[in-house]
Amino acid sequence: MSNFKKLRILILLSVLFLVAAGSWLTQWRTTSWEKPLVVAIYPINGDGSEKSAAYIENLSLEEFDDIEAFFRDEAEQFQLALKQPVDIVMGPVLNEHPPAPPKDRNMLGVVWWSLKMRLWAKSVANDVGPPAHIQIFVLYNDPNVSQRLAHSLGLQKGLLGVVHAFASSRQAAGNNVVIAHELLHTVGASDKYDLHTNQPLYPAGYAEPDKEPALPQEFAELMAGRIPLSQDEARQVRDLGLVMIGEYSAREIRWIE
């Protein structure tokens, strides 16, 4: 191997190391909980409908107040020193949609999409976005047309989320449950439900795993998203009032050791 080729490999490895180290440092700082995480919400007309456009036009920051309140209350339960973990701000309405994830979900396709998604989000932040630690892109859809929505997602690498939501005031509280779920993904929390059945996993997916008897539960664990009623039945929650952050998730996001 020539010295020039060795030098190229060394440079490439050095770049990869710096990227990995920078990503790790960013994630560590994000979950140090020394100051509130600023979360920018970017509304997007997901289906191009007039109803979604009208809903977004009347959207205000108060629509997301219960997300801030939820994280504030849960942080108090875990005796976190930081009283307000999350500070939500509104980004501008975006006309462009984020890159769509690959349908076949093969490894190379997912890696390539993740890179495109992070570059796209960074360009939004640089061009029009308010200063923020985390970006959440919310694509609103007319519930009369789209009764089932695409899967939402949250990425820790990139500190961003893509949420598919309903353009309806009646379903705003349910939208906020999804936003809070994806937000927690960005700071390291994992899903705690069976990917095939959507049933919460015991014990991590139970809000109160030590409850006797364990079933039925009264609350949903945020990263499970449903209230377990029996071994094979669970109820979807419609607002954050019936949601808790469990100890397993709290440990993942460094609220507890």
C-alpha cells in the first residue's frame, strides 16, 4: 500500500472519529439537563389540503403548552434539579416536506435517508429556524381524508423528529402525545411496545410495573403509548394527562442513575 493511500485512509478515519466524537458530545450535553432543551416545532401542510392549511394558519404556541407541563410534572416526580426541562418555540411554517424514509428499510437505504434528513434539518435551522436544540417537524393532515397516518419518528442522531398529526383541534391533545413520544426518542429513550402487536412490554412499557395486580394499568408509559388492560389488550391514550415516564425511560434519558 502506498504512503498516499495510507494517508487518505488515516484522514478518513480521523474525520469519522471527529464526527462520532462530536455526535457523542452533543448527545451528552443534551441529556445533562443543566438548562431547558429548546424544542422548535415546524408546522407543515402534510396533505396539501385546505383544512390543513386553515388549521396551521390558526396554530399558536399555546397548542403545545401541555407538553411543557407534562415534562415539568414528570421531572418533579423524578426530583430533577431542572424545573423546566423543555421549552417549546414555534418555527415558521414550511412548504417543503422532509425526505421520506425508504419503504423497504434496508440498512444502506436507512443510513442514506438518515444522512439526507439530518442535512435537510440543518439547512432549515440555518435558513429560517429559531435557535433550538431539537427540531420537530409536524405534518398536519385532514382527519376526514386521512384517518390513518404514516409512522412518526424521532432521531437521537440529529436531534430531530418527524410527526404525522391530525389537523383538528379535537385531536390536538393526541398529537401532543405523539410529539412528546418522538421528542423523548431524540434524547435517547427507546420504544417499549411490541412492534408486531403494539402491546406494551412488561415491565419497561408499564407506567407502574410494581402495581398489584399489574393489570389493568391506569396510565400509559410514554414510550409504550398505550394503557395495558390485559395481556393482549391495551387502550390508546388521547392526552398526556394519562401518561407517565417510567423508570426505564428515565434512566435512558439520564434523569436517574
